[in-house]
Amino acid sequence: MRSFAGQTPLIRINSLSKITGCEILGKCEFLNPGGSVKDRIALRIIQEAERKGEIFPNSKPKWKLFEGTSGSTGISISLVARALGYEAEIVLPDDTAREKSELIEKMGAKVIKVRPVSIVNSSHYVNIAKQRALDYKPIWNGVGVERGFFVNQFDNLINSQTHYESTGLEIWEQTEGQLDYFVSGSGTGGTLTGIGKRLKENDSKIKLILADPPGSGLFHKVWYGVMYCDTEAEGKRRRHQMDTIVEGIGLNRSTKNFEEGLDLIDDAIRVTDQEAIKMSRYLVNQEGLFLGSSSAVNLVGCVKLIKSLEFETPLRIVCILCDSGQRHLSKFWNDEYLLGLEFDLDVDEDFDPMEYF
């Protein structure tokens, strides 16, 4: 496990590159051992905690890793924990795609599902994970001993540092420094800001673009400096919010990882659920790429970016392909579920991304 995370291929999205007149490249993070970009940070955060003497593998009783996540980080933590000699407990929103929680459990971790609430609520999945880590004191030789470690992916700056040192460097080397834009959604903010910092340090002309799904306030944060989304407007609030079917990106609060690189972000693009759905189906038809919702958002962001620009020579744009569609079968890739929400799934051979997006 220590040797396998990272060094993922960078591929050309041929159909989109041809139709846009620019070169669109995708970093295949879904090829990591745990199936997502989150393998990198899960491994690195745990390694750093070991190096600092905060946790120890295969101790008696074992240390338990706690995290609150919408799924992919939980899968990565569960995998790394099992490989390195730890236990894991993952707290998820109860509307997370079913297969994510099943994968976590198959890897031997405990799953706790909670109702989605605001981060200021003590019942938010992140706050519950943090508290359970503090409270975890298994009995050993008749004494309760501290064995809980809160991974804290949102505010642990090792997250963005990992992408600065690995993912960003890989992209720079794989493109031989020849790129114009980097496009990514933001959940914790670590991928976007860590990669962006590395690329901009190497070439200040490279532009960093946020692709943001519905229900997220990050678009407004970039444009206006205020964390706000349209669903928070008076008359639009719902007791049980379901803002988007996209998982893994979009947030209504700022994190330390996001703030770390906020001033590096040059622009933000909004992407709708419907657009992400259409892009995902188009890519299966044209490329044989079966991608998750956040990957689709990133690629819609690339096309929308190109449409907004004037250029004389073809641009080179890189985005992250975060995970595959395999962990989105019950929601984003569930046609019956999406039709029930009145989404249009039809993408025929005449579908033109440059006209639709």
C-alpha cells in the first residue's frame, strides 16, 4: 500500500479535445488502489501521524482511526487502516451512495450513518467523528487508554501538502510543464489548492479554475468572498436539504485546506446536476470512460471554460478524474432513481457538448 498510491496516468479525452479544439487531459485518480484520489491523503496523513508518534501500528489495544466523510475518504482510510495495522470507524451522511458504505464495511471498518445537518450542529458527521475519536478509550489491563485518532481531512493541511508534493508534481512532469489551465471541484479543498500551488509556483501563467456543483457556496466564496449558495435564499430553504446528486465535492463552509489556496483560484464555474449526468453518459458512449459524479463535473467545467475563452492556439487543460462510476451505482448511475427526480438521461449520437454545456 505504501508504494502503490499515486503515479496515476494522465490521459487525453479524445472526443472532448476534438470537439472543443483544445487538449483536455484527465488525471486518472480512480486507478489508485482504493479507487479514488483520496488514497493519497489517507496514506500520507496516517504516515505523518506515525512519524510524529501520535499513533502506532499493531499496538495493543489497536489505535482506531475516525473520520467523517461522504464516502471516498472513508474507503481509503479503511483500506490503509487494514494494511497498516489499525482499526477504522467512518461516519457518513445517510444519503451517501449505498455501495460506498458497503465497501467500507467489507474492508473491516465500522460505519455510522447520520442525517445530513449543518456543520455548526454537533450531529454533523464530521463533528460526530471528532467527538468519538476523543471519547475512544478501550480498556487494557483494567485501564481505559486513549487510542482514537481523528484524521480530519478538511482541516489537516497535510491534505493539500500531499497534493502539492505528489499529484501536482506528477501533472507538471507528465505535461512537461505545458499546460494552461487546471480545473477541479473542491470538497476538502486539498486537491484543488495543493495542485494549484505546485503548478503556479512552477509557472505563474497557469490558471486555477474551481468547478462547483449545486448547493455549494464555494462559487460565491471565490467570486464575492462570501460563503453562500442559492438554496440558502429565503423561501428556498428545506428542512431536509438535497441540493445535489454529486458526491465528494461542494461545501457550504470554508476549510483550512481551501483557505490555504483561496487566493490562487482565478475563476469559478457552476455545473448543474443535469450537466454532470449528460457528461457522464456522453463519456461512456464516446470514450468508454465510466466515471463518478465529481469527475463529470470537472469535465463539464473544462468545456464551459473553453466556451468562455478566446484563443488563437489550442489550450491545454488538465482536470482530475476522481473516481469511477462503480461507487455511484445506486444514485448517480441509477437510471430509475434519476428519472424519478425528473432528470433527462438521453444522450444520442448527435449530442454536442459545445452546444449543450
